[in-house]
Amino acid sequence: MLARRESGPQRGQSERDKEEARGQPRDKKGRLTSCTFTWSATANPPATSGSCFLACGTILREAVQVQKLLEERGCSVTLYSVPRVQPLDEEAVLACAAGHRAVFTMEEHGITGGLGSAVAELLMERGQYPAVFHRYGVPDSFAMLTGSRDYQLDYFGLSPQKAAADMWKRWSDRK
């Protein structure tokens, strides 16, 4: 089962995120209701020629920002939160990818053996070849640097601005 976000702020953890979420519709327990909903492979994914963006882990906050930046440029983006890599919900991932021209994955750790690898293997084994596919994550190498989380995300191209710029380039080059 995947969670899909189309618009509205994500339930935040920082004060800035909480401030952005104020005034949004909430359920009886105070949880945001307009930003995410549960989607399973039994439902029909939206038919689109845009991008399918799968993210897992703590990078989801940046993925939401990437989605906003791309939508400002006119790119149709559907963001899916993948709660776990193993076992991967194969039917849901295949259904997500089937309705989109581009498939991107984003994770905050090594890309070897992670979400991007699992999605790439699944798509290739099942004969689904998106026009654009790219894995965003930390390269499989030793990082010879120290710094804040934001510094490292920027260094590895995972900051919202760098990731959005790269996705836009890849998506628009194949339009």
C-alpha cells in the first residue's frame, strides 16, 4: 500500500511545518486530512503523462518540496510515499508507473539495494519501460565530508532545489 500526496502541506515535525499546516482540514484526532490518502493497487491510479515520484524514509519532507517546485514549472507530479522497501508492494508500484512517462525514486541513503534498485528491477522484469527513470540517493561511496543534514543533502544533490532542477531537466529533455 502506498500513500499518495497531490497537494497541501504534509503533517510536519518542525515548527515551520506545523505553521504551514495550520488551518488545514483535520479529522477527529487532529490529523491532517487534505494532504495524504491511502491508495492501493486495487484503485485506479490517475491517468497522466507526467511524473511518478516514489520516496521513502525521512527524505519525504524534501520530496514534498521537490513536488511543489516542479509543479511551479508546469510538470505534473504525483508523489507516492513508500513505507517500506521489503516487501515491496509490487502491484501498487507497477500501477503507479503505468500511468506516468517518468518514474523517479528518492531515498536518503545508498542507492545500491534500496528503493530505486527495487523499483528498477521490478519495472524491468515486468517489461515496463518508462521514458525517464532515475534514482536519487547517496552514491555507493564513502563520504569524505561532515556537516549538517541539509549540507549533506545539498552535496549529494538531494536538496529540494537540486533534485527538482535535475528532475525537470530529465523530464523536459524527453518530452
